[in-house]
Amino acid sequence: MDENTIIEQLEELIKRFGIQIRHEPIKQDEDSINVVGGLCLLKGEYVLIINSKAAIRDKIRTLGMALKHFDHENIYMLPVLRELLDRIPDQERFILEGEKKSLIRREKVGIKNIV
């Protein structure tokens, strides 16, 4: 699978979580570290910002790292994408709004969520 197709597939998976993806040119000084992008919380919504000037492999890694913040284990994805995600270090799990409501309901009835 070519790298552009991998990017398209990863973006499709991320959008399933309701995450907005923005490709923005990030200005950087020569002396600064290379910023590829990342996931942020903006006005209560998750937004993934990707440096539009970044190398394709860096974009793929940024997309993969963002996806690893969410529970993607039960979502079907092509085996090549699953293998790619398995090579990326685990990230702190984020809870989406719908999942948060489910956790609150579970706590009220005494069901514990083990993460």
C-alpha cells in the first residue's frame, strides 16, 4: 500500500471518532525542533493539526499516534494499518464525550471500568 493511501485510510479512521483534522503550515525557526503536529483539545473538541510541510512518513506517524489515544481495538482496519499501529508506542487513552457519559452511568450503578 502506498504512503498516500495509508494517510487517507488513517484519516478516515480518525474521523470516525469525530476528530477534526487540519493540515496547517507550521512556521518554524531553523534552530527549533521539527514540529509535525499533534492532537489538541479546542473548545471541547479534539482537533488533530498536521504540519502540511511535514514529510509523508512524519504525517503517517502523527496520524498513528493520534489514533492510539482512542479505543481503536474493536474497529476494523486493514492488517497493514493494524501492524503500523502496533509499531507505534502506546499513548494515553482519551475518553470521548459519549464514552464519558457511559462511564458516568456505569459508575452510578456500581460497575467499575478497568483500563
